[in-house]
Amino acid sequence: QVQLLESGGGSVPAGGSLRLSCEISANIGGVITAVGWYRQAPGKQRDLVAGIATDGNVKYSDSVKGRFTISRDGLYNTQTVWLQMNNLKIDDTATYYCQAEHGFTNYWGQGTQVTVHA
């Protein structure tokens, strides 16, 4: 079983910053490979915000490039993934989900709400 526990969401004014954290643990065979952060606004699909591939390559959505930074720490079946979000915009308002790939299966956190207000 793979568990993901997110924290760090909240409500901030436009231009502010937040840091999301995701604690990932797995008690089954195999290792955690790719990780990422996705977000979903009401009435919209869940989209990739930032991700770290198995080979370490980092990818960002165009809308957050230069403002958000994803990072990870840990090895194998225990890792922490962060998303540093700076210069937040009202359009960044959404529920943010942590994602981890383990054994070619994607696992998801419960989501944390980020609200950016004027």
C-alpha cells in the first residue's frame, strides 16, 4: 500500500507564497519512481502542475514556470515532495493533489485546498 499525506494549503492574497508538502510511504515491494503535483479547479479537469520523472527530469506547466518549484527528498519507499509556490495568482486557486508512481501504478493524496484572493 502507498500512502500520500499532503499539507500546506491555505488562503493567501495574490502575490503571496505557499509551500505544499507531501509525505509518501510505501509498505509494498518496489520503489516510488515519478512524483508530481496536480491541481483541479471546480468544473475543470485535473492537470499537471509540476513533476519529477524517474530519470530526474523536471517538468512544469507553462502557467507556473518561473513561479513554482518542485523538489523531492528521500529514497525508495519513503519520500517527501514539496511544491514552493511564489507570486501566486487568483487563477492558481484549486485543490492540489500529490501524485506518486509505484510499480507502474499512480497513487494520489487526498488533496489540499489553495485559495488565492484579491
